[in-house]
Amino acid sequence: MFTSTARYWFCQFAGWGAWALINLFFAYQFASDIYLYPETKRNLFFFALTLDLIWSILLTHLLRLVLKRIQWMKFSLPRVAAIVIVGAVTAGLTEYYAFQATCNVTGLSLDKFTNNERKEKAIAMEKELQVAGTDYYDYAAKTTIDSTKYVAFNKIKKTTGWHRDKNGAWQFEEPWKGKDFWAITITFILMALWLLIYIVWHYVNKNRNDQIDKLQLEAMVKSLELKTIKSHINPHFIFNAHNSIRALVDENPQRARQAITELSNILRSSMQAEKLETVPLQQELNIVKDYLALEHMRFEDRLKIEMSIDENTLEQSIPPMMLQTLVENAIKHGISKTIDGGTIKIVSVNKNGFHELTVQNSGSLNGYSSHTGFGITSTHDRLNLLFQGKANFQIHEIEGGMVESKIIMPL
């Protein structure tokens, strides 16, 4: 890939080189008799093209240095427009007169060569019109205008641009009126076009970089938010798991030791999950099963567990610790608040192009702190961050004295 400097110089030579090729094409196709013959004239034409290319690249590069020096991107749009106008006029005038001066100093001026050709043609036309050696150019001083001399004078002048003054000295008057004006105007247009391309390119590039920076910042914020959410989930889970084990230490030490092993497995899995944005459902279910095993020791027969897992969903990706959070909330706000306990049911199914993950528990929404508990809030936030609004989370009461928490995620 090109560096920015290499890309700039490539565009400089490619752009101005293309302009030189366009001039060369028109010279060969439409004006070969004017610019390419004889050989001396063709060499001068090539020299003029090369010189124009050099001055164009040099002056536009100086324009670039000036723009960078004044830090033009900090200016308002009206000031940038003013810079384009002033820059185009200044560079255009400089190039035109620098080009002419260089041609004159080197003695390799195509215009001078062409004018000398025209003068030789004018002298030849005098002989052809049989007025050579006469005072035909002084026709206006006569009392009666000689039409033959008048026609000869105007024909030579109109054809070549050369004519003799009243003293007989040759004078040149450009037959193409406004030639210098149009040449300078074209130079202005080229410089203005270069400036516009340069400025628009940098505006687009800056906008693209701003968008990239914005996306990177959003990604960083997203990552930090996810890490913050996880840092809240893990201590919450550990606290409840320790309470479950503590209840078993005196009653069943052997089972407590087994529970510690299960907790170690859960902590190991959760630590690995913190490194990922998503994990397979199967991995998340392993954590949930260990957690429910710990909680079942505390609640015993008060906790009934049901699972309906479609095997096709086991490899589906879900946010780590999210299912465990919903199960934990179901026990904390549902099962633990009823004397007789209740049922936890976990359902996973693919439906209509979405993965539906449902946790149902005995109880009512009154125990969920009006839907603003940390588990519910963190679930909403994580789904929004990971799926950009394409996932949905609902929690509501259903028939049979149950509360249903449902997550709908795109496959």
C-alpha cells in the first residue's frame, strides 16, 4: 500500500501527466500541422509540454505546503472558499508568467518560433501579392485609397498577424484576440480544480477518519461497559454460591466439599467467559446446571428444575453469564420468597429465524423491584450493546402463577 506521501506524488504526476497527454492527443489529432511540423517546432512543443508539467507540479506542491502551514482545515467554509479563489488566481498568474519567462530565458519559445514563421509568411505574401518594395502599407495617407494596396495590407495582417507601420517597420498584432486572457483563464481553472480536488479529498478523508475514530471509541466504550457489567455479575454470583455452601458445611461436609468443586468449575468457566463476547449455549448451560445443583442443596425439595432444550440450539451463541443471571434472579426474587418454593423451567428453541431463550419461575413480578433490578438492567444493556437493537428481552407474568423472562436473539 502507498504511504500518504507516495500516494500524493503519484496523484500529482498522474493528474498533471494526464493533462499533458490530453494536449498531446489534440495536437496529433487536430493540430499536427500547427504544432508538430517541422521537427524544430515539434521539439519546442514537447519542451513546452514538459515545462508546463514541471511548473504545474511545482506550484501546486507549493500551494499544498502553504495550506498545511496555515492549517486550512481549521477554517470556516467561507474562508476555505476564499483560499481557493486567492490560491487559484495567484498560482495561475505565477505559472503563466513563469512559463513565459522560462521560455524567453532559454530561447526555446514556441510562440516566438511561430511568430517568426508568420513573419516569413508575411514577407512571402508581399511577393505573392506583388507589393514587395512598395509603400502599400501607407495606403491611408493617400488622398485616394488604392483598393489593391488596401486588400493586400489587410490580407497579410489578417493571415499572419504581421503588418508594416507607416515607416515600413514590421509590427506584430496577435490575430487571435484575447489569446493571453484565455490562456490565463484556463490556468486559473486548472489550479482551482486542483485545489477543489485536494480540499474535497481531505474533507472526505477527515470525515472517514472521524467516523473510524468514532466507531473505535464506541467499540471501546462498549467493551468497557461489558466488562463493567461482568464485574458486577461475578461477585453477585460468588456471594450467593458461598451462602449455599455455607449452609451445607455443618449439615453435610462431604456434599459441601463436592459443592466447592462445583463452584470451582463455575468460577473457572466464568473467568474464561469474561474474555469473550459470546459463548455457546451448551457452555452456559453447564454453568447454570452447576449453579442449580448448588442451589438445590439449599432449597432441597422446594426447588424443582425443568429443562426443555432443543439440541439445535446448543451451539447457538449467547452472551456469557446471561442465562445464569436470569436463573439467579428467578431464584432470588421468585423461589426464595415463597414458603413452598417453586419451579425453575428453562426453554431454548429456534423460531422464525430467532433463538428464543426462556426462564420461567414460580412467583410474581412484585419481587422484581419494578423491573429495575441489576440482573434485568444488565441483561437489557448487554443485549443492546451486542446486537445493536436486534435482540429483545421481555419479562412478564404468565398463567399458573409464573414469571417468564424471555430473550429473543437473531440467529
